[in-house]
Amino acid sequence: MKTLAIVSYTAESVNSYYNQIESLFSDKISIEKYALEDLKNHKEINIDADVLLIPSYHLFNKIKGNVSSNTELLFADRTISKSGMDKIKRIKKDFRVVLIDESPEMTEQMISTIYQLGARHIQLTSYWADDSNDDDKIFIILGQSDYTPKASREIINVGNSLLDINTIIDIGMKFDLFSVLDRKDVVRSYKEIETANFGLLKIMGVTNSRESQLDILLQAIDAGVIGVDASGDIFLYNEIARDIVKKDNEHVINKNVLKLLPEIPFGYTLENWKPVEEKIIKINGCDVVVSVNPLLHSKKMYGAVAIIRKYSDLEKKEYLLRKKLIGKGYVAKYDFKDIFGKSNAITECKNIAKRMSKSNSSVLITGETGTGKELFAQAIHNNSLRKEYQFVAVNCGAFPESLLESELFGYEEGAFTGARKGGKPGLFELAHKGTLFLDEITEMPMSLQVKLLRVLQEREVVRLGGDRIIDVDIRIIAATNKGIKEMVEMGEFRQDLFYRLNVLPLKIPPLRDRREDIIGLVEYMKTTFDSEFTLTERAKEFLSEYSWNGNVRELRNCVEYLVNLGLNEIDDKDIPIDYEDRAIGTKLFLPEQDAMTEFLENTGGNLRKYIFVLEELKNAYINNKRIGRRSISEIARKKNIFISEQEVRTVLLNLERYKMAEINTGRGGTVITDFGIKALNYLSKG
């Protein structure tokens, strides 16, 4: 640490200068203090500082024997405080005023300063030159003075002399502390100081105004900015750059960037006069995207500027840009609280979905039409780590193949006839960091299934007609109301894509498997339509027994119809279901299940085996147990029914195929469905 020595006539004035310097330069330099009296009494004191600050040449002559020849000299320009100057200005015009300072030459210098500051209304003379005996004089003293007269008209103490602004700047430059002075309005920092250096004051005012404008500009830029001159010394360093680099201004400004920050490719730009475009580097363990551009003018290199951003900040900005380019906001509106139902089936399904929310793995939601698959998809998104980003839903069955591809992947300008000028980002891009919901995934053409598989594997897309690889970070939730496993077995859906999607399978129960929720759903839906009708017991019984092939969607349509009837009480005859549909709905089958009944009735001798397996599944269901093919084979052996374990397996597969049973993995066993119970009753009567 370099040293500054302060010498003056009195300890009081030394301390005044010290306080000014210490307040600005703080711990940047070491400061020694000496009063003339100390040096007279201790002639052995040797001042070996880097710089000596002294108020006059006359004083230096008195102490130069104590000063090392290697010490630089800095003669102080002094001034007074604004409050002291105000006292002088209040003196009446043409009064004779005597100024007392620490020495004759210092008094003469201060008289010049006071006149320059505007106090020309008084007759100001030096104490050392005043030979009149007139007691009707006003004396001005600076701080405590040994020369204060005993008798006078008035004594005005204007306080200790102060260092003028240009001396403060000289000290900063002597000690290479430009970074402390840089971007600081030194005049504003010393509001109580009057300065006689009006030229410097004006220049600093203009400079500070321009620097303030530059500071505002640098703060408005949402990136770190580092500027260097032709030799690589840093002259520009904004706040965001400081947050990334983790170094304060004083450790950066005027330091050589090639030594201080070698990871930033300034060297290449300064040597070759060429830019470096968006290179990813590491600073303090973080990924940072940096671009460096040369500062060239009239074929001369003046330096270079680096723009730096944290990679995560860049990704967030890119996401917002993608969102604006699409022109739409895709938001998941529903949460798990919006999924109504208290039955065991729906409660268990919701609990499983909540656990799935915390994962980033793909989800495959299966269930009949109208069961609320998208509702679950939105709830999963809103409870995931991606909830702050987009939820993008697309129905794969709603677009022809060519249009679906352009919607998903986007396209460049001129990619095909009718392509929008400037191109268009795809839904994969829009869903970056968020969730992409692919409804009716089984409707996706085989050619697109291959491309989707690649996106899931590589996490990157290429727009139609383009060659630029775009990184995407998305979670896929797919849904279907078809038997996707059977489609895989029949070669109608890619097996590799199925396994990629079916990481977290979620099956939504149909409404007929949670009949205890039906009346509650009706009451809930009534409130959404602001209706207050009541149901008769026969209406409640019918609604609870009906099969609801369209599930919750069909039930909602039914409630909306009843609301518009304007009746206070609804009976079963008011429910908008045809007679034939009532018979089918309350007795047994869905239209597509006719093939199953025909199959069972034509099994001949095997029909008894199907009835036996259904009965055992029903018994297990009643007793709240899970049962598998081995257990069923063991029961058959004990009852002397001849059916092998392999035959049981075939029967179970056929029952699952026709929605009469659900086969679970592991020890989950097989569970009979509501439809399976109805089918058993029907077959047993036959």
C-alpha cells in the first residue's frame, strides 16, 4: 500500500486535510500526519512517503531536511467551506477586514481565493501586512489561530481551510486511483466545499452529465458489458458484468483484461481485429455466452467490447421471444382441486398424478373419451417444476399430416408454397422449458412418430426448410382413448415411441367405475350454470345406473340440457336419453362392445371357462383382494375345473381386450371392471 504524508503548520489543519482524503480514498492508501511543531522537536523524523502533500513552498523549505529525496511533492490548493464563505458575504460593504492564516504566503493565497469566490465587496488585507492601529476592524481567522488579536470590532471564524477539488483529483491520479474518481461526481461528494477552479468545475459538470447518460444506458442493457482499449486495459465495466465476474470496479478498471479475465476471448479480437460470435465459456463455474467486437474507426483499432450473459438468463430471454413470436399465451388453467370426485377410483388416480407431477419423465394418459385427460395433463403441469412456463396443447387428430408437421416443428420462409414470410416457430419451440400435451397421440402418422421419437431422444428440432438445430427442453404428456397396446401389437403405432411415452402411465377411470361421484358431479355442475333444480329419487337412481358412454362430458351436456328446461324439479322422464339408449345404458353394453358379446356367445364350450374366470374375479373384487392367473388356476384345480394356467392367461387377455378386466403389472393382479360384472350377470342368465 502506497503512502501519502500530510504536513502543515498545525495539527488542526493536518486533521482537516486528512478527513477529506480519508473519506474518499479510504483504505486504498496509507496516510501519515505531521505538524511543523512535531518536526521541529524531532529532527530525526524522516518522511519517506511516496507523496508529500504540503500547503506552501515556504513550509517545505523549513522541513526539507526531513523529507526523502524519493518522495514526490504535491503543493495543495486550498479553499474554504460554503458556510465560511456565507459568513464573509454577510459582512457589510466596504468594511476593512483582516485575514489571519497560518503564514504570510498562505494568507496571501487565501485572500486571492476569497476574492475569486466573489467577496469583492470588502477591503481584505493580510494580517502580516496590516500596520494600522485602528480597532474598528473585522478579523477573519481559519480555525484556531495563535495570532488572534485581543481587541477588535469582530472576529469571524470561517473554519479550517480545505483542500480544493483539483488537489483531491491530483492525489487520486498520483496514486493511480482513477477507478475511485471514475464515474464519481467528486464535486457532488464535497457539497460543502467552495472551489475557485471554475474551469475544472465546468468540465466535470459536462463529463459527469455524459457519464450519467452512459451509466443509464449501461444499466438499461440487459447484459454485461466490458470495454478495453487497444492495449487490453479495461475502461468500461457495468453492473451486470460485475455480477457475473464477481470483482469490484477497483480490481478491474485499468487492469489488463488478458491477465485478469483470460477466459474472455479479447486476445483474438485485439490481435486479428475480428469479432467472436456467441461463444460459451465458464466464469466462476457458470456457463456464460460471450461475444467480442472490435472498436474500429478509420482503419485504426481503438479497443474491443464484450457482451456477456449467463446462459440461464439467455434461455429465459429466448423463451420470452419465442412466446412473443407465436403471439399467443398457452396457459394451463386447471389444477387438481378442479378435478371433482371423492370415490376411491378418482382419488387414487389423482394421488398417482400428483406424484408424477414432480418428475420430468413423459406421461401417457389413457382413458375413454370425456374422462378429463387434458384436465389431468394441465393439473400435472401446474404442479411441476415447469409451471412458470408454457403449457402447449395440440390435438394430433385435428390436423392433416403436412399441417401437423409444420405446426409442431415450425418452418423457415419459403419452405413450401404459402409459407408465411419470415417463417414460423413450431410448438416444440414454444413449449421450451414447459410442457407439450399431445392429445389423441394414436392419430399421429407413422412418419411423424419417427420425428417425435428423435425429438424425445435428442431434445432438438429443425424447422421445415431449415438447417439450424434448435435446442428444446420440454416434457411430453400424451393422451389417447384407444387401446394403444393393441395398436402396437398390430403394428399401427411404433413400439419404440410407445415405450418412450409410457414411462409414467396414468389411466383415468370411466364415470361408470365411480358411480358414487355422479350425483355430486351433477350438483357441482349446477352451480357452474347458476341453477337450483332438484332431482327426484328416480332421477338420481337413473343417473347413477346409466352407463355414460361419453363420461363426464356427456354428463355435463345432460346437466346443461336440464338447466335450460327451467324446471324446479327433475324426474327421470325429463332426462334427455332415448328409450333404446336407456335400455342399453342401464342394462349392459356400449355400442362397440357388441363384438365382445358375440365373441363370448360363440366360444362354445369355452364360455364356461370365461364365466368361471369372471366369477373368481368378481369374488376377489367383493372381498377386496387382487388375484392373478396362478391363483385362478389353483382354484380351478381344487374345484375340478379343467383349465390350464396358459388358458387362464388367454382368457384374461381377451377380457382385458374387451374392457371386462384390467391386468396390472407385478403383484397387482387382475381386477374385474363394472362392465365385466354386468357381462357376467348377462352371461349367467343366458
